[in-house]
Amino acid sequence: MSGGVKSRVKQADLSVFEVDKFVRSLSCGDVLRETRRSDLSHACEDFLALGVQAPRDVTSEHVDLYVRSLEQRGYSVETVEQRLGTVSSYFTWFLRTHKPGRGDEPFLH
């Protein structure tokens, strides 16, 4: 018997958000692409900390909490807007590339 206890609940990780796939789809320079990767990674880490298991689980409440956390951490209005713009672009991409299959529920958050 092993000494550790393993959880039966699978913990989501950053890979469920497909950040790299999104970043590769961007038509911009390498520096901006890396900035977007960083911005989105930070947002996804916050979403995971809020209990989100997948992109389809993110609600407007999660995004509001993310924005408030950025403001509480002292980020400038411009930085908050930039990061929120990246999150918005990500979800536009996600909806375009992850259309529900026949019989699946649409993504309506």
C-alpha cells in the first residue's frame, strides 16, 4: 500500500484551456504573442483557483472576480483592460473553434 492518499476528483490544470493553441492562432509579433500568453495564463490560473474545471465553466461572475482581483493587486486601469481584452479574445476564439456537437448543449455563459 502506498503512503499517500490520492484524491478521486481529478484536478483541472492549465492545459484544459489550450493556451498554447490559442497563442499560435494569433496574427502578431513574437513579443505580443508572449504577452498574450502570459496574460491568459494568469487569468486561467485565477479561474482554476476559483474552482473552474474547463473553459466552458467560466461565467461572467468568474470574469468579474478576476477583474476585481487585478484591481486589488494594484494593476493600472490600462493593464486590467489589456488582460481583459486578452480574455475576451480567447473566449471568442474558443467559441469559434469549439462549437458544440449535435445534441450537445450550447455554451451560453
